[in-house]
Amino acid sequence: MGRRYEVDGYTAELDDDFQVVYRNPRGKKLQQTPDRLADSEGVRRLYRLRRALTGHRRYARVQAEAWATAGTRVPVALAESDPVWREALDYADVGRVADLPAPDADEAALIARTYIHPDDHTMTLLLRASFARHWDALVASQEDWALTDTFATGIRIPGDAELAFPERLMAAHPGREREALEAAYAFGWSLWGSPLLYKSALDDDLEHLAATAPRFLPAFLDELADMRMKAGGKHKEHATGYFTRARNAEREHHTKPDERWLDARYTTFADHGALAIGAVRAHAKELAPRGAVVSPDQLRRFRDVLVRRVHTPHDLYPGMAADLRKVARAAGANPESEVAALLEDIVPRVGLCEGDTDKFWADALKGKALDLLVERRPETVYDVLRLIPGDANSTEDWLSLLRRSGALALLTGERPGLPAGEAARWLHDCLACEPTWRVRNDELYDLAVRLAPRLAADAVPVRLPYPAPDRRRAPIPLDLADELLEHAVPLADPPPKLGSPGAARMLVHRRPDLSRLLADPRFARELRSALDAELELEGLPGAGVSYHRHYRPHREAELNSWRSTPGICRTPMGREVLCAWLNRQRERVRAGLDLHGLVHMLAPFVHIGGAVDELLKDEAAAREFASVDVVALVLADLPTEAGRPAIEGLMATMRPEDLIGTRPMPGLRTRIDETFPDLSELQVAQAWKALQTGVNCQEGLRRLVARLSD
């Protein structure tokens, strides 16, 4: 324990583990800082002391481990002068020598400085001779420590050892060592610690430094960037910012650092994913201003930074190829060759056309770079084959990549090297990735037709993009299948009901008759089954009793309804299936329906929508549907008996609405209570649902009859 500070009986002191301990007047240890001590100078002094001692102990342990590993022997006087050193040396089992070496001015040997604190703590620091005198002066003027002893250690500093900060700052500013040390000390650096990484406090200190000692600002920013990057985690993003600010400060204050040192800095931060796009672009501009000459070595190092910076496709930036071309021109090199070399390094790591397709890749591949890349790296052609139309900036760019890389020649068979069946697999993968939200890609259709001779020669069945649980839905190009059959291309067997894709996703507009496809019994059977299943709402969101969620009978259309008549329905087979289905609905009406059966019957008409107007006009059917007595069905579904006039009058006051909630609105509830005065709450809810369903079905029948009528 050291000195104890006391205010009104409350005390604070450091324990043997360098922790600040607070006690109340009765001597009980406290968990929090007492208000009487919170802002006292004594407590602030304790925390400064604690920081110095913990930093010193941490350094001693690290250094002792390094000496033990290297087999370095240290003087006994070091352990005798400082208990922290004694503990660290004992723990690491560092060898010791009894005799002190003769004092000398060897800059490669460390000098020991022993200081004593007014709180009775002793600390021995190991310093370089050139640094020691500046530190002594600073300690004497700024700290509570007093120098009591000094001795030579004979411990030599390894020749490749890097100076620590702030020694590195002092070495970089000869003649201003004391000024540099004072600036570092004011910022928070000392021999026993560095500033805490609180961004707001650091930014305030940096602002003060920029105003008082701007020549030191780049070095401070670089050191903070290193500290942040070493800390990792959330600190890494701040490392990026400090590095960028350091480079900006160099330009602002016209500081010219060593070229190779600077390139090494760029490389290090690129390797750690902490190099901002702005820093790279500014570096390119600095390297190659108008009229500048860049050496081949500078060009190589710049390209290396670009390569190292790319860890994922998101690291590519729009002007990356343009920056490299600019530096290459300043170096007298071939810009496209340099871009090809860049792509040769990054494509194996992140893939071709991954990430920023509409900017970086469009720029990088627009010139001769792709041709040179294929020459240097022949497997690039297979990278192109793995692309789908959506991977490029546009379909035209995708087709251009296929042509220029030689991938198209492989697909068509003009160039050997693609195994049989690979063209069929490639076509399936491209078709399966077609989105449903845009107009069909006719360029892909035309390309597939161009591949037809190769596909027929391979005799490997082509699979159409049917729906699957593990894949998003894609349009099924029935018209393309029809044309492939015309070219004798074998097609794989379709799944039952074609995997239930929905008629709206079946494309037929290039060959609306589908004469070849419908002549194939496999496809004719499954297309008929698929259309039948959809008209019966199989595999679609539930209808019927839960109609308030999907295909409500009073709605004109729902989310999954046909927005227009699918082309498959206009084929002779489609018309036949629709007419047969309509006849089944008429038979159900003739057989008699209950209220919920009527909902089931009306739901598919909501789904197919306008197809009824276009393909199912039928006056006889309209009359049959118009004859349905909805009120009678409601009466049968009520929880109690009621007179028809009363129900008709009550329904006449209602309008079609979604069934939401479990009870009617207050106004309707009053009318129901007047009509059925003795119903329980449950029966009121049942009556309301029956009445509202009846009103909704009346609206659905009205709309259906109008559509069926001429």
C-alpha cells in the first residue's frame, strides 16, 4: 500500500494489485467512489499513479518473456532496483549477471533510470541514451516522479528493433525532440501508456494538435490508426479514418514521407481491410498528376495495393480500373495489360462480375483487358460460362462477354473443349435464373435457338426451369421448348403438373400455338393436369372456409390472381380445359351447394379474373349462376330459425366487406340483436359471419354473371 488520501474520514489508496480502494470512516471497503473523494486531487493523482504502475508492469512482463526467449542476461541491479522487474524476471526465469557493465555512450545499449514517487513507489525504466535526457527533463517538469539513480545495463537493442512511439516521433524530427515529446505527453503518451481510445476525446486532442503543432499531426494520426487496427473489432473502422486523415494531413502540410515506407503503410492497411476508397484514389492522383512520370516499381506497388485491398466483391470500387490505367499511362505501360494483371489476381479470389457489375466490371472489361486476361488465364472462359444474364451490367454486356472470351464458341461447338451435356446444363441454369418480375429475356431465347444444333447433337435432354423447393420460381419458357422440339432437341420429362408453377408463369408468346409441345404426350398430359389443378386452386393459398384470407368472393381480384389471360389458356388445349372446368362448376350448382360450398365455387373465378370475359362467355351458364338462392343458403347456415323477409331486409342494409375480427361492428350488432333478440355472443358471431358471407357471395355472383353474359 502507498499513501492514503482522506477527506472527512473517507479514504482512497492503491492496493498491491494497483487497484484504487475506497473505505468509509468505519474502515469498510466501498464499491463506488464516495462523493467526497470523487473530484479530489488526491484521487486523480492515484489514478495517474495506477496507470503508470500497471503500464510499467505490463511492459516488464512482455520484455522479460522476450529476454527469456532470446537467452538475454540482465544485471542483478535491475531486479534489486524495482520489485516489478524482480517479479517479471523471476516469473520468466531470466538469467542475471552480478557485475554492471561500464557506462558508455553506446546508443545500442539501454540505460536504467530509477524514479521514486511521493507515494513511496519505485519504478526503473529502460531507455535509449538519446531519449533518456529528454525524458528526464519532461519528468522533472510534468510528473511527480523524481530521478534517484541511473546505471548502464549492457542490454543491447536488436538492430532490427522498431522504435516505439513517441521515440519514433522524436527520431523523425531531429532538433525538435523535446517539442515532439511534450506534444506526445500532452496527447496522452508516456513511457507507461498510450491514450485511451475514446474517439470524441481523441478528436478534440487532434484538433488542438493541428492548431499548435501541425508538423506532428500525420505521425499522431498514423499511430492512432495502428492502435485502432491492433485493437480490432469496432475500432477497425476508425483505423481506416485515421489512416486517411494522416495522408490528407501530409498533403496539407506538404510533408513528403519515404516512398517505400508509405507504400508499406498502404499495403498493411489494404491487407487488413482498413484502406478507404478515398485514400486509394487520392494516392493514385498523387502518384500520377498531369505530366508526371511514374517508375515501373511505383506502378507495381500501386497495383499490389489494389489487389491486396480486395477481400470480397464489395471492395471493388467504380474508378478502380480507371485509377490503374492513369498510373500505368504515367509509367509508360500498357493500361489494358495492367488491368488484365489486376483481374488475373482478383478474379480467382472474388469471382468474375461479382459485386459492382454496373461500374467496376463494366469499366474493367470494356477494352482489351478481357482478351489479355483470357490469354494469361485460359480458365477465365469457364468463369464466363458460370455467369448468368443478371450477373452482367446488361444482357448485351453478358452476350459480349460470351463472344469475346470464347465461351460462346465452346457452347456452340465451334471450339472444342466442352463435354457433352454441359451446354444443356448451362442453358437450364440460365433459364432458371430468369426473374419473374420483368419481361422475358428474348436474347437468351435467341441464344438457346442458336445452340439447338449442338444440343441435338449432344442428345442430352434439356431440363426446363420447373419450380423446386430450394430454388426461386422462374418463368417456364414453353415457347422455347416448342422450338427446341422442332430442332430435334430432346427435353427431359416434366414433373407432375409441371411442378405447379401457375399458368401465369408459362411463357408462350413466341409460339402461341405450342403445336410441337402439345403433340408430345408427356407435356400435353402434365399441362392439362397443371391447368386443372390451378383452376381447382390446388397448391394455391387456401380458399373456402378461410376465404377472408385468400380469394374473397366479393373481390374482383386478389394478390395471386391472373392479371391477364395466360397464353396457355388460349391454346386449343387450354380452351378445352377451361370449358370442362366451367361445366363442372355448373354441375356443382345443379347438385346443390351450402353457403361455404358457394364460397369454394366462386373463389377460382376471382383467381382467373378477366379470362372469364375473354374465353368463357356463356349465357346459359350465366342464367344458372344467377338462379342461386343465396338468402336460402344463409338461412340454412344461421344458428337459429328466422323469417326470410327479415333476413332479406337485414342483408339489404349490409355491403360487401372482408370478414375481420370475431364480432360485427356496433351498428350491425344492433340490427342483428333486433332481428335475433335471444342469441348468445357465440351465436351472434355465427349469425354475423353467415350474413356477411351471404352478402359477399351475392356480390361475387353478380360480377360473375356479368362476365359470363354477352
